[in-house]
Amino acid sequence: MVQVNENYLKLKAGYLFPEIAKRVKKYSQSNQTSNIIKLGIGDVTEPLPKACIDAMGKALNEMGTSEGFMGYGPEQGYSWLREKISEHDFISRGCEILPEEIFISDGSKCDSSNILDILGKDNSIAVTDPVYPVYVDSNVMTGRTGNANENGTYQGLTYLAINEENDFLPEIPKNKVDIVYLCFPNNPTGATLTKEDLKKWVDYALQNKSLILFDAAYEAFIQDNHIPHSIYEIEGAKDCAIEFRSFSKNAGFTGVRCAYTVVPKKLLGFSSKNEEIDLWPLWNRRQSTKFNGVSYIVQKGAEAVYSQEGKKEVRGLINFYMENAKIMKNKLQIAGYKVYGGENAPYIWIKVPNKMTSWDFFDFLLQKVGVVGTPGSGFGLSGEGYFRLSAFNSRANVIDAMERIINI
Ligand code: MLT
């Protein structure tokens, strides 16, 4: 008799974004309307950079020739892409990240959950609240939490509330935790950490021999030069942090799929006998066994992000979405909403008015004006009473959505 992984039975609801899509579909079918603007999931809308298209087209043609055909690539990614990343994303910012420390993958969502493969089951874990739901759900699925409480939190996890009172900045936990997930610029609140804020976390991790899982998927949206783009800008971080990066949001690769994870060679974990164990060989072994790499064509597209033309086009995309965020923030503030984020991140975090719940506000906006956002409570208990709007959409849709909301 086949047994299931009962940890899955602890999950409270469907994954947030498919759940929203299901509700929107049901609403539009029963009301026979297609006039809905979707600012829910953070999915890009603008065409890929031409530099990437050209590079992928060329790579595809190469593959159609005997000389240019490529079979399996290295599981860790091609060295020419890892070298470009090392140079442009790290060395240029004073971070000594070597190409070998960079592992190319098909997404940060997968990497941030797959990383649990190399980490022990008994680690204590902290997440911010609200949080990108993948971190929590993947810990639940792998049996690293207890059951869900009535309020939807999971036993055994440490939740670090981020809210208006603390400017959406997580406080260092009072108890010792072994693993901390930090996502900055933050999804969903759009908050950022300064170097000083981040240094406190690095110091905490070094003191407690903890590991920081740093998700920097939105670093390209940073406008303020003082905000760090990588945790490795902080001294000591190579001894305590793994960083996740993605081409999804900067180069519009959500449908193309390419990302990378940095596992520094110096990074240590511990065996149950307290022996020091290098994490790099474990991740390398995990990827070599369970992953066959990202396609040559896609990696060529990612490489083009670092060409002069590619950089210019990516900057154009970022500016475009950040202009959307600015328009949204301004209009919503004029309409009297309390609004956060949107300055160094493509997400606007709204305080829900009139003591409505996040889901009430979701239904209200959908039914009243046909605008879809993400209920803050979907990101965690402390997200209740907030609502996230994504700046990833066409200018026309953003303007239309804002007009609809301010004219309610
Ligand atoms: C989001 O809307 O939070 C993002 O699309 C999530 C993701 O990148 O997987």
C-alpha cells in the first residue's frame, strides 16, 4: 500500500497564486467579464530584451548544425556564464565571488526549496512574516515544521513580524535559530535593508553559526545607491550566507527560466557529531545528481544580459516597471491609501482601508472595479490587513487600474 508524504496534509490552502487565479477565473466566468486587470502575481509583461532574443536565436541555429550541436551541459552551468556573473554582479561591487561558487539553475523558487536537501531536518528556522510563501511551504512539505495552528502559522517555525511599527524590518530573533530566510528588496512589502541592517544579521549568523538564505531576486530594482544588492557586500557573509538570484524579474525570464545560486566555498555546516562540513560539495553533489542544467540556448540568453546592449535594455525594463510603481504609489496616496514599498522594489504594499480583511479587500476590488491584487494575509499572519499590488504590467493597464481604484 503506497503511503503519502503526510507533511503535505499539513498545508492549509492551495499555493497562493494558483488560488488567486482560480478565484478570478470563477468570478470572470460567472460574471461573463474579461475586463479584469491583473496586478496579483509578480509576473513580467514586457517583451524580452533584443540582445537576449538574438543570442538565443543564434544559439538555437548553432544547435541545428553538426559543429554547433550541444548535448548535456555542465550541471552547474557553463563557465562562460558563471564568469560573466562573477565579474558583473559581484566583483564589480567588491564581492569576491568566484565563478565556481555560482550554480546556474532554472529558478530561485526551486533553488530556495531545493537547498533544504543539503540541510538537516532538525535545524530551527526563522522566516519573516509576511513572507514569500515558498519558504514556509517547502519547510512544511519536507517535515521541518509541526502542524498548522488555528491562525495558519506552523509549529516549530520562528516568525519575525514585519509591519508598520518596525518599518517592515525584521528584528534579530531573541532565540538562536539555525537558518534564517531573508528576502530583500522584500517580497511582498517592498522594504529594503541598509548595509548596517544587514550587517546585524551577518554578525548574528556568525555568532550563532547560523545560515542566512538570502533571496535577492529583486536587487535590480534598487534605485538608492546606498542599499546593498548582495549580502556579500557585508564582510563575513561568505562564511554564513547563500544567495539566490534570478533573471526572471530583471530580464523578463519568468517564461524562459534562468537563475543562479551562490554557495561560497568557505561556507560550513555541521554534522550531528559537530564536525565541520563544507556546504559547497554537498550542493554540487545535489545538483550533479538531481539536475541536468539549464539549456544552452537559455544560458546564452542569460549571458547576453551582461552585454552592453543587454545591460541597457534590462535597465530600460527596470525603469519601465519602476515608473509603473511610482505612478501607482502616487495615485493611491492621492486617493488616501497608506502605501509602502514601490521605491526600490516592484511591489506596492497597501494598508487595507476601513478595517477590511485582506481577502475582503481582494473581493471588493475584483467585484467593484475588476482589479486583482494579492491579499497580504496570503503571505502570513502579519500580512493581514495589507494588500500587494505588482508593478509588472503594461503602462496602459497600470493607469487604467489606478483610475478605477481612485474613482471607487
Ligand atoms: C510573486 O508574485 O510573489 C512572485 O511571482 C513569486 C515568484 O517569483 O515566484
